[in-house]
Amino acid sequence: MREHHELGKIKDYFTEKLETHGATPRGVDYNSTESQETRFLQLIKVIDVSKKYSLLDFGSGFGAMYDYLVRLGHDLHYIGYDIALPMVEKGRELYPNNPDCWFTASIEEVPVVDYAALSGTFNMKLDTDNQTWTEIVVDCLHQMDAHSQKGFAFNMLTKYSDADKMRPDLYYGDPLFFFDHCKRNFSKNVALLHDYKLYDFTILVRKD
């Protein structure tokens, strides 16, 4: 992510969540393990799991996605990237001495991998205005594209959420805008998933 001053607030927000809730779904601001894993299940549809693959988890927190994939039996090389250093440190603490699982707070350290995935990272904008946050999101998508050879996937809250449940500190993306942006900029093979009973959507970008 570019170092917008807004991102400093996000770092502080998630650092506080981790300090309060620890290495749990609430520690990365998810309501439950069930909703977190429902989202992971959509994201990994972009991956060919028949052979070992490398994955960049963009906005990884402390690596809950890695734990989920290992429990599914995936053979992967995992890189967790998060701008909040305490999240990175917690990930290193949870998964020590594992050459197939490492964490960094610097996107410059991340090599090109097979796939990139992002879950929930775009949801919390705090008091940033929608236009500025959309620009940050688009910038991140281009970073994910640059770091992935075979494809990437991401999710975010949807603007089709019930109006009475929408919060001003959250970002509700326009799935049609992001589908169009991905088709025009990244690949002809793009899928929009908006049918899994949560107030968000997932986009898969396949490059091969």
C-alpha cells in the first residue's frame, strides 16, 4: 500500500484489535471463524490446488488464511504481508522456523508468486472519504497483480448491503466497478461471486 496518512490510522486500529482480542478472528476484526472461513473458501477458487503453489496473503494479519489452507491439506509456500508490524510479529511467533511460511511488513520484500489473495483488508476505512479509499483499493489491486503470475482474488463489503446496517467507518465497494476495472486492466478471465450469503463479494482474476 502507498503510505497514505490514512493507513497510519488503519495500522493503529488493527494493532489495538490484536492487543485486545489476540490471535482470533476478532483480532483481525472478523465476527466469527465461520464467516472468515466462508470468505477464504471463495478466494481459493482462483487457485489450482493439484500441485504446490506460492501465495501472497495481502493484508494477512497473523496468518489465519495459512492455518486454514494447511488444515485443508494444501501444499503451499505462504507469504503474509501486512502493514501492521505487530500482526507480522504475531504471525512469526505463531509459525516459527517454517521455510514455507513467512511474514513481512514491506511489500518490497515480496517476490512474484503464483497467486495473491486478500480477505477483509479493504473493509475498514475509518473516517477516510470513499473516493480516497477507492484510490487506495485500486492501488493495492495493482500491487497484487504485479506480484502474482497465475491470478489473484479479493473480497470487500458490498454497496448492496442493507442500508440500515451500513456503518460510516466501513467501505462498501461497488462490485460492478471493480469487476470492470479488473476486466480492463488485469485479465479477460474475471469472475464476480456475490452469492454466498454474506454482505460482501469476491472477485477472482485468472491470468492463465
